[in-house]
Amino acid sequence: MTPIKSPVNTETGALLSVEDEAGTNQARAKEGMGGLAKGLAIIEAFGADTRRMTVSDAAHLADLSRPAARRCLLTLVDLGYLAHDGKFFTPLPRMLRLGGAYLSTSSLSQIAQPLLASARDKLQESVSLAVLDEGYAVFIARAEAVHIVSTGVKLGGRLPAYCSATGRVLLGGLPEQQARAHLESVPMKRFTDRTVANLDGVLNAIRRAAEDGYAISDEELEIGMSAMAVPVRNSAGQIEAALSVSVFSGRVNLETLRENFLPTLLETAGRLQRSL
């Protein structure tokens, strides 16, 4: 376990007292740019369920006043990140630059891409890599299979951790007390009649994923769609990411996932781990 170090004054090297540390944190907070934080909150509010928004929507989703939300939205329009038709604000392609900054500098996603492509070619299904971010599984790399109808998961997309195979694998990497605290802090809703959306049920699913070495979400997010995920560990043995495949239930059943898909996912995760 990494020891907890006392805070140090970077100028003198002396240990800081609790009072000094609090003062330092307050000073940093005062130096922060409130306007930037508000704009980023609005940007993060866009997603698969929020493809466009009004000023009122932005104020509600980002917890801002209407005037502040309007100023932020209009600034984003001026900068080319949003379009405005007089009522609704919608993202423009320039928004991709924000996510691209992470993807283009992340060694994990770069190393994973050819391995995902190889697994995709073998399984003939889309294969993705995700990390945990504030209760969501966020997809940082993906190899898309060509089908008439896709599974809907996109690069940069987010899925609720509690009811997705990827999320349960990632939550399994946390101490149970931390995972429980997270689950108690998020509203769990049922997307289908198969969604496990209660604390004990989700914790049991996370424990089972940790014991089995994989997780399956069977039509919990959308009827007709299933997913399987396995962990990707770093050199210290900690779960760094989750490797997953999403399929339509009518095309691939659970038995096929376990017997035919799981070995390929585990092999790919192992190759990725050895590259980290």
C-alpha cells in the first residue's frame, strides 16, 4: 500500500499543517476560472440522451443560472463548438477536438487499437476498450464491425457503470466500500425489465464478475442487446480498463458469448496487459 505523505510546501520543502494545506487549497480555488468550469459543465451535459439543449436545459443540467448558461452557450457558438438555430444549441464537429486531445495522447488507446481490430476480425463483432470516469464506463478505443444495424456504442460514449458489463468489471477493481459508496451516490434506474437497479443486486453482480473474471449484461441497457467484458490489468495487477464486445441477442446468444467469445477477449486482454 502506498504510504500517505504529509503535504509539503513546494517553495521551502517544509511540512504543511492542516491549516496551511486548507489555505493552499483555497488559494488554488480562487485562482481557478469559474467561467471555464461553467462552460465545461455544459459541454459534458451533451450526450446520447441530450443531443440538443435550450438555455433552460443547459441551466438545469449544468446547475447554472439562466443568464450564466446563456453566456456560456453563446461563447461556445462564437468559438465554433455549438450551432444555434434560435432555440436549440447542438454540438459541431469542432467538439471532437476536446476528446481527441485525450485519445491522441493516451498510450493505452493507441496500444489497444490494433489488438481490438484483430479481435474484431476474429469475432466479426465490434470490440471496445473503456475506463471508469465518475460512475460511467467511457469508451476510449473501438474497432467497429460492419453490420447493417450497429450496437450504438461510439468512441467517447458513456454507459452507466452499475448496469453495464464494462462498468461492473471496472467497479470490481475498486475496494468494495468505495464501490458501495459510489453506487449509493448515483440514481439507479431500470432501462428494461431486466435491468438490475438495486444496491445489493448490483454489488452481487460486481462480486460475481470479479470471481468469474468476466461480466455479462443481458438486455439490461436495451432489449435485444447483450455485452461481455473482461478486465485489463496494469503491471501492479490493478484493473486499468475493460475490454468488451456488444452483440445483438438474436445474432449471438449467451452460450456463444461464453464458449466462443470469452477466450478471444481474455487472449486480447492478456496481450494488451503485456504491452502496458
